[in-house]
Amino acid sequence: MRRVDVPTRDGHSIVLTRIGPARGAVVVVTHGTFSSASSCQRLGRFLAAQGFGVWLFDWRGHGLNQSVSHDYDLETVAEHDVDSALQEILRQEQGRSMVFIGHSGGGIAAAIWAARQPERAQAHLAGLVLLAAQTTHAAATFSARIAIHGYRAWIDRRQWLIASSMVGPESESARLMRQWCHWNLRRSFVGKDGMDYPSSLAQVRIPVLALAGSADRVIAPWRGCEALARAFAGPDVEFLLCGKAAGFAEDYSHSRLLMSGNAQSDVFPRIAQWIRLRSALDQ
């Protein structure tokens, strides 16, 4: 295992950890909200054992990183943390292309980065794997809409949301969660500067694999996950709904899609095979 500390353009530092063989196809994995790279360890170790060179990284204020004194949103994570991580990984790997895997908010941040850096995304990403990542469909039902409105009001004047058994082991920026609520309530994935992310992603032609859990009805309903994936315009976009009806071992929830024992034998091999094929095509 190798640790690399990387400065960001706005004065923070993020920690990258590399596992796996030195010359394996490069895979980058990051976490979602209220979480850290430790949530990706099971997937990272699985991919490393399959021969991939795996980089895990924590967003600012999470996991191995120092705490931060001010809040941030997913655009901050994309434009600074993801951008700095990918630049350093490219340097460490001597320019080799990589596959990026993002769970939940990590997948959203990766999509934002690709939308804002389409040429770099096409030059350096052999593929993008989105695990339970969506921005538009969490408020699709009346009850869900009322719940998200209530949550949005509850966090309105807060700066930080503390960790708990209900949401996850790490504290999170309230501004980030307000942004997620805003996107879903409006069913509009638009940046603070007015960038229409789906329209911008239509210019990004990279392979995309999106997975959603059939039991994930609150945070990442499958229709939102599929919509984010289909925003990419390339010919190689695949969506999988992971549940018993499709032959999976269970109806996966938001967290179990990434962290369960069943996922290791049921979901991870499909991801590894997809990466192996795209990495070979990119050679």
C-alpha cells in the first residue's frame, strides 16, 4: 500500500492510497456522502486481487484527510478534489488511462468533473462506473417530495451534519446536502453558474456502466441512476438494476451495493469484467 498526499488548487490536501500490482490497469475509487474511502475497501481489495492497480481517495474533510473549517458542495469536490486526484494519479501512472468508480455522491462528482472537463475526460478515462448515483429522481413521489422538503428545511441554517448510524460514519457539509435536495426537488441537474450538466455530458463520449440497487428507493432510485448514465452520449452506456428479478443474489440497498458480502460475489465480478474489457480496448 502506498499513500500520496495531494494539494488542491484551493489550498486543501487530499489523501490517495494505492493498492494492487504496479502495472495493473488503473482504477480510481471514491466514496459518497457521510462516508470515506474505507467504505470502498472491499471493492478496492477485490479489484486489486483481480490484477488492477487501485487508487482510493477521500474527499476533503473525510477519512484520512484533516478536518475542514468551512463547508463545500459537490461542485467543490469535483473541481478541486477529483481534479487534483486525477492529475496526480496520471502523473504517478505515467499518463496511463484509468477507469473511475464513484459511489453515490462520488459518482455525481465524477460526472460534474467530466461535464466541465470533456476533453480531459475523453483523453484520460477508459470508463466511468456510477454506483447508485443520481441527482433528479429522489423526489419523484409525493411522500418522498414532502420528506426531502422537510429535510431541506431542517438543514437550512446548519453548516455541518454530524455522523450517525442513520446516515453514515462521517460528518458532511450541509451545503452539499442542500445542493442535492435542490437538484432533486427541481428535477434539474444544473450548476451554480448555470451549466446544464446533462447537456454538457452529451458531449462526453466515454464508456459508462451505471448500477442501481432495486431496493434503493430513497437516495438513488433507479430511474435517476439510469437518467444520469444516459446523459452521456457515447455508444457504450450500460445500465444494470441490481435485484433478484435480474438474477442478482438480493435486492440491493444503497449501501449494500458497495459494502455487502453478496456484492463481492455478485456485483463486483461484473464490474471487474466490464473494466477489463474497456481497459483492453483503450490500450
